[in-house]
Amino acid sequence: MCDVDVPQPDAGGVIVRVRVALTDGTDLKAFRRGHPQMPMPTRFGHEFSGDVAAVGENVVAFEPGDPIMTVHSAPDGTCWWCARGEEELCESVMTTKILGGYAEYVAVPEHIVRRNAFRKPEHLSYEAAAFLEPLACVVHAQQMLAARTGDAIAVIGDGGFGILHALVARANGMRAILVGRRAERMALARELGVAETLDARAGDVGAALRAMTNGRGVDAVIESTGAADVWEAAPAYVRRGGTVVLFGGLPSGTRASFDAARLHYDEIRLIGPFHFTPRAVRAAHDLLVAKAFDVEPLISARYPLDRIGAAFEDLDGGSGLNLKFAIVPGGGVA
């Protein structure tokens, strides 16, 4: 940790007094071994919510004191990809993102304030509001999937993202089946409303999924482990005409092999969603505000800001639930 001056808002931007910031798998990877999008040394933290401490010139949507929920990026709206409606691939979306949520204050620039920031309603906790960014990633992936109501969706992986995927699928009228290895995490998912879970250690996952779907296989698989062997296994779990969503990222240079005949003759689609769009951010906001499901139980522990190092060491240990930790600058519960 280090001390820096409180930032000042640029024109169109705001300064957020952070009330809560959540740990994230990307931050954990960077903690372990660095990250190509986060040259070291760098600020950490991009899932946060708080209160507006100051506003820049021409800001009309927010005033000092307003509770705010936001993500850490926004497309420019002018590049070739934005013009095609592929805003998640915007030329500048990664280079203009912000980090630094693990702090007392963070500056949010104009392009994010304008497109991807919202006033937090009173009935929504700061902890729940901080889920806006990870939930937007999940929503974007499922918008790309475009499943039909009633489709059977197997989510592989019982981490925070996997459980969020199952909750979103269920909220959108799908049949969600969470496949995982940790009994305590799958028990939590069931408590949150995911009716069907499958222990990946119990036997042949594909055979079990086919047995649950009249022998066809599920309509879609959402791979949420980020493990190459699970990527390669996933196409065997879907029905003919099914879709595999490769949500869990792999390190650059990783190679995955697939049965070409299965992909071709059974018309299996592979899609690899990245990041999110303003449309997905808005949909994630609406799910949170409507309390379509409870996200706060996904927070396994809370730490004051001065114990952030211990938080990441505990998170890296991987014992128990250890889904997401909340970093609370004030030291209390937000």
C-alpha cells in the first residue's frame, strides 16, 4: 500500500469515495504472476461502489453525496467496432479503463460516467452494487448465447462467476445446472435458487447431463473454470446444434483441441465472449436493482483496506467458500 493525493475530477468526470470494492479473479491472477493488461506496479481493484465526493465541470447526472454504482470502462462510441455494435471490442476500451478501487477515492472519467454509471438506489446495498461489473460480464456472455426460455444450460465451475451465470440463466427463464467440485459452494448456489447441481467428481459429467436431458445433452454449456481440459471437454456435453460459451479465459498462447467431426456434423457453436457492452451493463444494473437474486452471499469475507494483502493471501489459499472478498475502506460493512 502507498499514500497518494486525493484525485481531482476532470471535466465530465467524478471522484468516488469508495465504500466497498470486491476481489476479482483478474486481480488474483495479477497478484500471483502479473497480468498483460496490468503492467506492474499498478493500482488494483475495478469492482466497486461508493459515494460521489466531487464532480467535474459539466456533470449534471450526479452531485456530491450521491451514491453511485459504476463499471471501470466504457467504449468510445466512434471506432469501427463501435459502429458495428461490437462495443466490447472498442479500440480504446482497454486502454482507457480505470483501476484503483482498492483505495479511499477513485477518479471515474467522463466517458464512463456518461455511459456506464448509475445512481445507486437506497434499497440496494453498496456491496450488492459493487457486483455491477462482474454481473455485466456474465450478462454480456449470455446475451451472446441468446438462449431460449426453457433451454437447459450447464454451467461448468462453481466459483463466483459460475454461480452468477447460473443465477442469471435461471432469472432469464432457463434451466440452470451448476456443475462443480466444492460441496459448500454448490450448497450455497442451491440456497440462492439454483435448483440443480451436479458433482463433477461423481462420474462422467457428459453422461449425467444426457441423463438429465432425455439423452440429448444440454442446449448450452457455459465454461467458467478457465481450465484448458474443461474447454476441450465441453463440446461433448451439448446436444446436436448446441452451443459452448468459453467464458473462463486461458493464458495467452494456450492451445485447445476439439473433435472436428463433432463440431462440423453436429453443428456445435463455440463462442468466446469478452468484457461487456453498455447494453449488458444496463441489464446487469436492472437485475441488481430489481433484486432478481441475492448476490451478497457470494461475499465470503470482509477486510479493511489496510489488510488487503492478507485478503489476497487468504483468497489465494482457496479454502472454504472463498468466492469473493469485500475490501471496505472504512473497515465496516457497507
